Amino acid sequence: MGERRSVTPTKRARQKAETRRRLLDAATEVFLESAPMTASLDEVARRAGVSRPTLFFHFGSRAELMVELLRYHLADFRSRARAFHPGEVRSFVEAYLRSQRSPTVRLVWRLVDLVYIEHAEEADIGYWDLVAELEGRVTDVAGVAADEARQRAVVMANAMMHVARRAAHDQATDAEIEEFVGAMSRVAAAPPT
């Protein structure tokens, strides 16, 4: 009997991952051009170079595609945000808020609004990641104890998420953002209590 040759699982897994990435990239393009709830899924499949059934094989529904797209871009943004001016608070806050005006971050906010009720944990990941990032920076800048740094970071992150949403929706002026950045810098650098 001859040996049966088959595609190795790793090759198949790589192909599946590549198709998913192409679908997510195509969905990003299409959703940026029109609203995620009304965008053509046929167009997403076409741009990814696959059939509509293949799209639904990878993502069972429009809602699942939106949740996966949210995860995809949140992971990318979180990894990029960690590199914003290591060790500094003021520069980090400025870069974080400036980044809210990028098309993909704006798309993340729209997706959060659409899927939040059923997938609150996805949106909350961004918040808790921001808390952790600020906590480390507050500890470095002000030399405060971990508990106090955590308390400051929770308050700062909550306020930052509010201003970030406003920036993403073009509701925050440059002057408002600059004033906010100054306030966050003062909170971070305040002597330990």
C-alpha cells in the first residue's frame, strides 16, 4: 500500500488564516466606504478574492464579521498604542487621542456601537488595556505606589475614552484635546498622596 499524502494541517491553517485576513482587510475597505450594517457582503467577498459562501464559512453572519473585525483592529491598535512614547504620559495621551481620527479607529468606534450590547467584553478590552498602560506610565512618571497608580489610571482611562470617542466623531476641538492632555499630565505627575 502506498502512503497517502495530504496537505499538512499547518499549511491548511496558514491558508485559512490568510483567507480570514484577506476577508477582514476587504471588509475594512468596504465598511469604510459605506455603513457596516448596509455594506455589500458580496463586495467584501469579491475584494478578498473569494465567494460569498466562503465568507460565510469563515464568518457565519454579518454580525460575526463585525465582531471579528472589531477584534482584529482593536488588537492592532492596542499593539501600536503601547509604542506611543514609552514612559511618558503627556506624549502618550496626545498620540492616543490623535490616533482616534484615523479611519480604522473611527471604524472601531462604529463597530463598538453596533455590537456592544451582545459583545461588551470586546469593547471593554480596549478600556482595561488603556488602564494598564496608564498605570505603568503613572508609576514611572510620578513614582506612586501600585494601588494609587491603579486608581489614577482608572479615572484617567475613563476620561480618555470619553474624549477619544469625541475625537473619533470630530466632536472634540484641538483646543479641548490640548487642555485635556494638560489635565491628564497634571493628574499623572501629582505627588503621591
